[in-house]
Amino acid sequence: MEFNDYKRKSISIGIDLGTTYSSMAYTGIQMSGYGVPIPKTKIATDKTGTRVEHQFVPSDVCAYLEGGELQWAVGAKAREKAAQLGSNAHLYQDYKSLIGESFLDREYEAELKPELVSLLKDVTPDKVAQKVVEYLYHLAFGSEEAELYGYCIDSVSVSAPALWPEDRKRHVENLVKSALEPAGVKTVRTIEEPVAALYHQIKTAAHLLKGPAKHVMVIDYGGGTCDVAVVRIEQDADKLQADSEKVAYVTGRGSMSRGGLKIDQRIADKMRYLLRELTPQPSDSWYMRESEKLKIKYSDQIRDIRAEQYLTGAQLSYEIDLDGASYTTTMTIDEFREVIMPELSLLEKPIVAALEYANDIEGRDEKNKLTRAEICHVFLAGGTNLLLLVKDEVKGVFEEADNPVAITDLDPRKAIAYGAALHAFYYDTGMGVGIGLTLQENIWLKDILGIGILVAGKGTRLPFTYRHAVRTAKRKMTEIGVALYRGPSRLMAKNK
């Protein structure tokens, strides 16, 4: 993406601080083929934009001793350092749920060098998470080779699980603010992960913003937790602007402290049984790494098999390399399903809990109770949903209520970071998600210079919301002025 070369280059960013992987997205302005400035969102990475490990960074952080001093590594490098240095290094994983708390489990200390233990005694989950954000910032902004070098940050939104209490969200905001202090960031907002996932779909699912009020469900099945949110979309939300909460907001929540890692553990146990004759036996961490690879492999094969429409009894195999020797595990899809179904069958509980929560919040009586039958769309987010059997389970839960609901898979690596970046952008411009959807191809936005722009089709009679947007922009940016552009041509007339 190449942004217009303005004197002041600024963007809005969104951060998905995940249990397993983390990423940063940004929204800036790009000229469309019609010469119209539009917001564009992209995952922040290095300049080449090709290295996957720089787009979706493992949320692993390694503290290690080098020359007697404490050093830090993040992502794939953290894993490498931990493997190389043994007792001179400690790998932090799955710490997201502990943000806002102190580390209480010190069992690992018995395996580490005493001097490293001493240096780590005051490290908190907040500090570890901050290292991930600093690394993401460095990738995108930190050198002349970085993609966003020279850009400044206008606004920041960071995602947080729906069930987190406000004090824990404040911890996330503060740790991100500290990590981005070199960029002069003073304000950070949190956005609930299910809502961020919904923002990602606002344009492609614009029909959901029109007409009467309705409810959709977002199921964010991540590595550590599964969060379910009932999101109420207000009546004629496509005509609303200003605060984004007026358009869509979470009204019901359900969660379980079990995610894809529990599925990996079940697969690892199965692999351990299949490879029980191995001597010596691999470590637990090896089995967990291999189980994640096997899960992805099976997901891909299941997708291919379904495309060919032969499912029952299909045989899946996966080769494992260990100390130069190759081993093959074999399972049918039915056997694979049997391994993970005890976890997938728990999905109904947070779905039901989210609906009950929504009924309480909205004050519904038994007669007008919101049920699975009233959910008009389900969005699946989170890495675990790459496993197609999750979608099967969700589909079955709603079919039990005679609701063959539409289900949309979101890209688990991008959706939440994208949505958070758009959330930051909408707040920075002062407009909500509804603006720009009232008319097709028409968007009000603030460009990189901070000038308010309204784009409208030639001869279009502007609805009230757009006229209101122009008046609001003029009040907020009187020193800069507001420009009104009409027509799709690159040679648009300017009318202030």
C-alpha cells in the first residue's frame, strides 16, 4: 500500500494481543481507481511484506542471560533462544489471561540459573505483553527499512476478551501506552475482540446494518479461551454516525477458559499413545508443537476431502521427524473427530450463556426471550476456527433451534487486528461505522492532513447524516476547513 505523499503522514493502528499470535494493523488513506480517497487497512510488517513471522508474531517472549545481563527476544526468535540456552533462558507463553496480575507460579525457577531467577522476580504479565507490542512497533516503524518509517500514530485501539473486567482492560491500555511512548501516543482505547471481528466485516456485511434492529453472534475461539458475544445492531445503523457504540454493541457475553490449546493437548495425548514405543520418549513441549502442526495438517486435508465430497472413512496421515528418524501417524477423520469432540461439544455452553446474559441486559421477559432462532448471522473468529469441525459443531447447535443460520469464517490472523485499526480510525475521524454505508461507494473521512472530506456521487442528494457530518467537521476543524468533493472523476470540483 502506498499512501499519498503528504507533509504530515499519520495513521491509526489496531493491535491484536493474542494468546498464541499477535499482530498490528494500520488504517491510512489511499486513492481509489476513481480518484477518491478511501481508508485502507493492512497488517503492519517489514518492508518486504512477505515474511509471515513478521505479520503474525508468536506471542512468546524469552528472557535470557547474555554477558551476565538480562536480554529479551520475541516471537520465533524467542523460541529459538529458549531451545539454545536451556537454563540460561525462560520462555513465557500463555500469559495473556494473567494480565493485570502478578506471576504466582514459580515452579520454573528450579530449572533456571539463580542469577536469571533473581532478575525475573519482579517481572509481571504486563511487562511480558509490553515486549510483544514493542516488537510489533519496531517491525513497522523502528528503522528506515520499516514499512511505516516516518509515519506518526493518530490513534490506537487494542483488543481485549469480552469478559475481561474494566480494570484488566485498563492494564492493557496502559501497557500498550508504555510500549508506544516513543511514538508520542497518549491515548489507547480497548475494543472487545468480538466487536473488533465484527468491524472487520462491516463493509462486506453492510446489509446487516440496514432495516430493523437485529442480533448477530461472534464466536472467538482462540488459543487460550473461547469468547462468545451477542452483538445488537441498532435499527437503521447504516444512517448513524459519531460514536461507534450507537451502531453495534455487545449485549450478551459467554466464555469458557478453554481454547485451542486444550485441543492440542488431546491430540498430543493421542500422538503419545500412537508413538508409545519410541525410546526415549519426546518431551511434552515437543508433543505440543507437533500436535499444533498435525491439527493444521488435518484441517487442510479435511478441507480438500470435503471439496471432493468423500468424507466417511477417509484416511489421514502425518509424518513426524525426530532425531533424524521418520515416523508416520495415521487416523481416519472419524478417529480425529473422536479425539477432539469432547472439547468441541463444550461450545454450546458459552453460546447459551451469552444469550441468557443478553436477555438479562435487555430486560426481556420469558415471552420475548432472545433465543438461538433470533440470531441472524454468526461470525467465527480465532485460530481454532480454522479447524472445520468447529464450524460443524456451531452449525449443529443452531440447527437444533431450527435456525440454519448463515455462518461466516473470518481470517483469524487478521480480523481482530483489522477491526481494531478501523475502530481507531473511526474514533479519530469522529465518525461511526454507519457513515459511508448509507450510499454505495460514498465515504466521509479525514485525510492524512486532517482535512475533512465528503465524497458523494455526482448529482446525489445528500441525506441528513452527511449534511450533519459536514457541519460537525467544520466545527471541529475550522482552522483547516472542510472540502466537499462530488463526482467519481479524478478532476472533481471543489466546493467549500
